[in-house]
Amino acid sequence: MLAKKVNPPEISGIKQEISPTYSMRYFTESIPKYQIPGDGMPANAAYQLIHDALQFDGLTAFNIGSFTTTWMEPEAEKLIMENLGKNFIDRFEYPETAEIHQRIVNMLGRLFNAPEEADFCGSATVGSSEVIELGLLAHKWTWKKNRIKQGKSTDNPNIIFGADAHICWDKFARYFDVEPRIIPMEKDRFCIDAKSVIERIDENTICVGAIMGTTFTGACEPVKEINDLLIQVKEEEGWDIPIHVDAASAGFILPFVNPKLEWDFRLPQVRSINVSGHKFGLVYPEVGWLIFKNQTDLPEDLIFYVNYLGDTMPTYTLNFSRGSDMVLAQYYNLLHLGHSGYTNVMNNCMNNARYLAHMLTDSDIFKLVNNLELPVITFRFKNTPVFTPFQLSQKLRERGWILPAYNLPENAHDMTVMRVVVRETFSRDMAETFYVDLIKAYQMLDETEKEHLEPNVSPRRGHHMT
Ligand SMILES: *Cc1c(COP(=O)(O)O)cnc(C)c1O
């Protein structure tokens, strides 16, 4: 987040003579909000002030639009707390943490079906965005090296992805100076198709992006078809164009609920994959994973060897220092849940998503926009009431629910949808409560509108949400 300068109002000082035990006494003075206070305050006072102010934040349990994990088991939290001060980059100081990192990359390389002969490699990052920038940069580098080898120009690299891609794809294109060739979304199709990819590629295409679980609708893109057409292009033109699969959300879902679906390293053109550990990897925010199918997919000149901290260590990340806690928490989940545990959790999410989706379509008020390949329900109004999904979302917020409403991009941008991401914590009971509240909120808005349009009709009563 880019924070901006705020000019503080007049500041009144904090009285020093008050004994630290009487923390509440500090509550009768303003605190300097936008500059460091001259003197501090007792720990309990600072804690209480911040703790209370944060009650204004939404409740994570009711944030049903988010993909990111909001709950972990007490044992995971214990490990996190025990390792908070451990800088992940200090491999020499914390060799066991480095070993655990290595194990996770191996588990994921195999989860994504790297062929036996593939010597995959990878790294933890702070999230999928960092991964996507690093993954695509590697493909840009490989393309450039090949062009130089062939004595050809390296002036105009391009990358192909859909308008349904996450903002980090656009970021990559701008930050790393690659022309984005964006496939527009259509009203009847919310992801790219293989044909529109092939129409846009040329000898300067560094990579094709395919999204497994788009942020907008949870749709999964046809990676296999794209792969097959790229193989054909390779035979005909000699261009070996890699696919990067953005499996931020689906990377921890599909291998468990739909293992036969081929979207991963089983496909020859898929050379790198990202997954967010902090989404369906079931870890709190700050961990993503980058996996390259082969070490040769990560050009050697992008790897930096640092030896400030003891031994020599190869790194491929944008950040240097970072916490170890979420990497360790990821390992905890993998060990604790195992394959069957993840399968259970993901199947529960899928079943609860189907259950809620069913209620929504039965209501006759809403219709689904996607077809539930993942536990992500994107829906919209069946009819066109005078109010918008934004207003409905705002109404639900009164009850505490955080339900995102947003427009789809490009050609479908006049379509406003709402999204529920059914995560591990979204129980069936909660789905039912949410559904009741959703319908109530809809009816309240509907009635307010009717009263507005027909002022002679006496206002109805008893429509408060309780
Ligand atoms: C969430 C998401 C991202 C960004 O991932 P972060 O881990 O939040 O950086 C990228 N792509 C897709 C498809 C996503 O769902």
C-alpha cells in the first residue's frame, strides 16, 4: 500500500508523570497520529489503544470474499510465535529452516506432477505476485538469451494473458518493460481460449500466462489446449514458448479434488507455476511458492550468490530479509494434514460451495456466473432491480458480512458480480446464515425502493435485520 503524507492537527503532549499502571489515564489525551510521539506510553496503554481501534476493521471470519487464510490451528500459531524473530535469509544461522524450505519445494514440485527426470527448483516468496514477477522475468531472460544466440533483435518482447489476469501480470509487464497482449474477456466467456492465444503469439512472445482460478470468476483456463497448440507452433515455427500457470488459488485445490485434470508439469510447455500458500495452502498471509520445472528454466545469471551470512547461498527473490514463520507454518500444514487431510478440507469447501450456490440459484433472485470448478461462487442479479450489487454489499456490511461486488473487465465490464470464496472456515451453518442475511438485505433494499417509487403505500414494518 502506498501511504501518503497527512498533515497532523495540533498535538497535545502526553503527560509523563502518570504512573504506567494507570494506562487508561492516557485516554484523556490526544495522541500524535502522524508523527512519532516525543515520548512513549506504557505498554498496556499502547496495546489497548491499538487493540480497540482495530475493532473498526472488518471481522476476518465474515470476510467471505477473500481468498486468503484467516484461521490456523493453535499448534501452527505456536510455531509461528516461536519463530517470529527468525530471518529466513539467514540460512547459515538457521539451517533447519532452510532444510524445511527445501522439503516444501520438493513436495510441491511432486504435487504438480513434475516428471521423474525433471530437476525442478523453486523458492518461497511473500506471495504469488512476487512469484509471477520472478517467473516471468526468468522467461524474458531465456527468450533474450535465445534471441542473442540467433543474432536477432531483443527490442520488443511481448507476453500474452487474459484481461481476467490478476493485476500482478500488468505490473510485471510495466515494471519489466514487456508489451502485454491482453485477450479481452467476453460476456459469455470469462477466460481466455487457446485460439485467441495463438492469434497473438509471435517470435517475440516470452511466455503465455494461464490462470487456474481467475480472481474475477474463479474460472480455470484451458491450459492443456494452449499447451497442445504451442507444441504445434513449436514444430511449425521453431518457437518454444513456455506457459506460466498462475495457480495462486487452484494450486492447492485441483491436485486434491480433480487430480486427473492436466494443467501442471505433466504438460511439456508448462515451465513454471505459482501458488499462494496463504490462500488454499491454508497459511496466514505472507507466503507464496514459485516452482520451475527444470533448473534450466531459471537462467543462471538471475541467481545471486550471497555469502554475507556464512556460507554461499543461491537466491532468487525480490526481497532479502523476510520472516520464516509462514514457511514453517506451511510445513506444519503439509505434515499435519497430509494428502488425505488436504483432500478432505478441499472437498468440504467444494461441497459447501455447491450447497450455497444451489441456494442462490434456487432463490430466483441470483444466477451463477461461473461453474464451480473451484469453491468460488461468482453470481449476479437475475433481474435488474433499481439498486446495484454495490448497494447490496454495503447493506450486508451492516450485519458484518464482507461480500465484494465488482465489475468484470474489458468487454464484460458492464457486468457487476459478487463473489464468495468458500474457505475452510466457511461452515455450512455459516452458509445458511449468510444466505438468510443476503435475502433479507435484498428484500430490504427492494422494499425501500418500492416505498420510494410509490409514496402512498404505507411503509412496511419488521424488516430489520436481526
Ligand atoms: C491472489 C492471486 C494473485 C496474487 O497473489 P498474492 O499471493 O496475493 O500476491 C495472483 N493471481 C491470482 C489468480 C490470484 O488469485
